[in-house]
Amino acid sequence: MVGHLKYDIALSFAGEDRQYVDQVATLLRDSGVSVFYDRFEEANLWGKNLYDYLVDIYKSKTKYTIMFISTHYAKKLWTNHERQAMQASAFSESQEYILPARFDDTPIPGVLPTIGYISLIDLKPAEFVKIIQKKLVINNCSIPSESHRTGLLATSISRLGQFKSTIRVLNIDGDPICNAKLMVLASNKTTKEAYTSSAGLAVFDLPVRRKYTVLFAHPDYRGAIYEDWDPDDDLVLDLALDKKDVVGSMVFNQYGQLPNLKGYLQPILDSINRTYLYANNIAINGGLTQPVYFKLNEAITLEDAEGSIVKIEILYIQGVTCLINYSKAH
């Protein structure tokens, strides 16, 4: 999209539907979503050429626009200006941009009947806001926790009382797996890690609600990956894992040392998505010149200076974070 995105959501509606939209806008703003709503912008709009300014907002300054469709919306001059700006952006980007929400089945020029929409009939504003938040999280936007928002307003860096999300890890027999390392990778590439308790539970304090990837590793189990986790969606996440006697897994950032293998590994994903492996005092695939390029889930043989041999598979790599399966040294 052209220009800098200023808002997560812009609201386009007819004045007759303001009572409902006002509640949606307020709930979105209070939950930390950046929203364009005219009553929040009165001082900013004062004195501006509204036609040019609003066209710019709806065309290039927001990730999504919600079109509140009704018989009133179809008849208004200003809503038609906004609609045309939205449709111009949607056309140029060739992706979803307009999110229709219907009070009724009034046809709107350019909004095809096959486009998915949310019916607002019998849907309370708070319920609709939850759907909007879910849409944002799925598409890599973030929503700060209440304490994070309060801390920002108070110019505090405190992170206490954030989203507390529990991941429960079970094996294929339904028994808890303790001392498993879990790492969650946020959509902005930052990470947090925790270990499971004797009950198989790992608790994460997350300052922001966003989409996460969960990596599981344990010395007696194969690694596991769970993608697109919304911690508000699944407060308890079950990973049913099958134990393999000769295979373990580990997850690490930047450098890692496998059990019973002397030396360090450094898998790398570069800025153009090439994957390659360095190893300190470890031969890769019989002594290939390093770095050795690899593919995910491809078998790699390592041998250290003591003659210990380990076979590995790199399951996941993002930035400096890596998940590896390994055989027991022999």
C-alpha cells in the first residue's frame, strides 16, 4: 500500500448508524487498536480540505477499512467518496482491504455478493469488536495488553499483569511431558521461552496479543511446531507428541551445542532466505567446506574431533532461532 500506514482500521458509515459504530470505535480504541473514527479526529480535521484528507485516509493510510453497509450508507454522498477511495486501494493492492459489515442486504456498487461479510443483525458491538481483533491478529497486527497500555500512558516500563497464556504438553498417551523447552516467536520476530512443569504446563507472560509460532523441544522427543497461535484463542494448547527412543530435539538462538557432541552449531537464514550451517570443530557431511547449505527436514551428518557422530534435521529457522531433531551420538 502506498504511503505510511497510520491506522489499523478505518470506519466508514452513515450518520444514521453512528450509535452502533460509536460503540465499536470506542471499544477498539480502548483495546489498543489504532482506529480512524471522525469523532476521535475532530481537532485534527478542523480546517482541513475534508475531501482530499479523507480520500487519503481511506486510500493509503489504513490496513483495513470496515464498511458499515445499510440503506443509509448507499444514499450518502460522503460514504460514496469514502467507498470509491477504498475500492481504488483494494484494486491497486489486489488483496483484501475492504471488510464489509452489513446492517441489511442493501447492494453497494463494487461490493460483490460473493465477498465475505459479517452480519451485524443481532451482533452486539462488543462481539463484533472481538471478530475485528481476531482478524487483526491473524494478519500480523498486534494488540497490547491492558497493563501494557496503562504503562505506556503512565510512561512506565512495567509489564506486570499481562496476557498470561498456558501451554500444556502431553505425549501420545496423554501423559504430561515435563522439562520441555517451549519457545514462542512473535510475528515481529521477538521470542520468549519457558520450560514445562511436572504437570506439563508452561506459562508465558505476553505483553501484546499477536500471532505466535510455538516451538517444542525435549531430549527424548522429536521437535514440534505449532503455527499461528493466538494466545487469546487457546489458553491451553495440547501438543500430543510421540516419544522416539533414539531421537531428541533442541531449540536455540544463534548458537547451539548438541548433547555428546563437542563443538557448536550455527544455522543461518540470511536476508534472501538462504539457509546454511557453520560448525565449530565439527565436520559436516564428511567434511564439506563450510558454510554448508541445507534444506529444512534434510538429513545432515555431523562428526566431532572425538569421532562421535550425530545425524540432525533442521525443522525450523527464523532469524537466529532454530529447531533441530538429533539422533543419539554413537
